[in-house]
Amino acid sequence: MANRKNGNKQTSPGKFPLRRIQLGLIIAVGGFLVFMVGARPELFLLDRSPVVGFIQIAVMLVGLAFICIGGYLSLTGLWKGNQPSIAAELGVRLVSTGYVIAIFCGLADIFGLGSHPTPEFIPYFGEWQARGVQIAEGFIAIGMLMMLPYSKNPLFRTQKPSTKSAEKN
């Protein structure tokens, strides 16, 4: 975003920054694997507890952070060095807001906001926390969809009215 004001562009406007997109995708896939280690450790033969505890929640949230960062890098690369639209800028903020919601929902017991406060109970990932994280993931997905360069797609371009239709009105 800092490059937008001073006019510096890392790539020419006609070409995709392939390395940036590839790096973003690698980070996102790596984040998904980390997320899966936190969400379903039995898939990797790492399950040691019958409940989802603090460490698993933290690993899941770190994986979600890598998914968000990788998605941001890849989707900003699709703009080919051009200035993103207002919708794309709002999408970035929606992704960030979704991640903050996921952190507070996932770690609600640790922060003392959940139904199982830390001193009396062992914190674990309850039903309401899971729903909160799912809603946050929905915000992240909507934000990433908003970051796509729809205005650059020929299917979404608005066509100028022809002279015949302008004369009829």
C-alpha cells in the first residue's frame, strides 16, 4: 500500500507477479496444514487429548493467520500492480476483522470471556467458540472474495451505451 502513493510499481501493469502469487499460495497451503494440525491432530497421529485444549486452539489460530497472510499476498498480486478498488480495500479490512473475531472467540476462555474461565476449569474449545470461529472464517472468506479484481474481468465490465440507445432516451 505504501507503493501506491509514491508511484513505485514492482511489476509492469500488464504482467502478474508470479513469484508473489506463488509465495502467497505456498504460505496459504502451509497455513492450512498448520490449521489442520490444530483442528484435527489425529490425521497426523498427534492426538493426545480427548478435548481440544489451549495448544490446539493456538495452533489452529496460527494456521488461520498464515492462511490470511498467504491469501492477502496472492490476491493483491492479481491486481498486476494497479491500484485496488475500494471493495478490495474493504475486503482487506474484513479479513483482518474476521481474524480478530476468530482470536477472541477461540481464546474466549483464556481471556475470561467464555463459559469455562481459566482458574476454575480447564479451558477447551466449546460449541459456542466453534460457531464464533466459523462465523469469523465466513468474514475472512467474504473479505477474500471482495479482494478479487472483478473490475479487471471482462465479464464484469460495464459497457458504454451505444449512440442508438442514448438517442432513444
